[in-house]
Amino acid sequence: MKISLSGASPCPRVPASIFKLGMTKKQKFPYLVGSKWTAKQKTWGWRHFQVVNRKNEGQWVFAEMVASCDPNVRFWLNAKQLKDRSLWQAGWQSLEEMNENQEDTL
């Protein structure tokens, strides 16, 4: 069986666009949901959060954060902010670990 990728779909029920090479966009923040974060400053009274949902709106990706100790504390933020090390640190860190990491970077 010969498959042609020149525009026509080899399967009548599958759109030809699926078979075009290089047309899929790389998803931004692919491992966002389920990731754990520590806020450098208390946020809504807490520091430890987990991403429970994501939302794509145009070029923007938003993460729904939930406090690990209080599931009623929830908010959405631009996922790009999670890359800002002055605001967030990946994983759940203790204050001691955060202070050690800060001293290492000085």
C-alpha cells in the first residue's frame, strides 16, 4: 500500500491536513498539569501549589493553581510567570531549601 503525502488523504475519513508533515505546533508547557510549585512570597496565604488545569487563549497559556494545603484557594495565572525564578520555584521547597538555593546563586 502506497501512502501519498502530497495533499490527498490516504484515508477517506481522515482530513489530509493530519498527514501533512511539519504542520503540528509544539505545545507550550506540555507538562504543566500536575506540576508542583513554590511561591517565593506567600500567595493567598500559602506557598505550595499544584497546577490542576490549563487553558490556551490565543498565544497565551494559563495555569489554574490550587494551594496544596487548602483546595478552596484557587486562581489562574499566566504560565509564563512560572518561569520567573524571582516569583516561583519548581517543586515544593521548604523555606530552608529556598534560602539555600538563594545563597547558592549569590
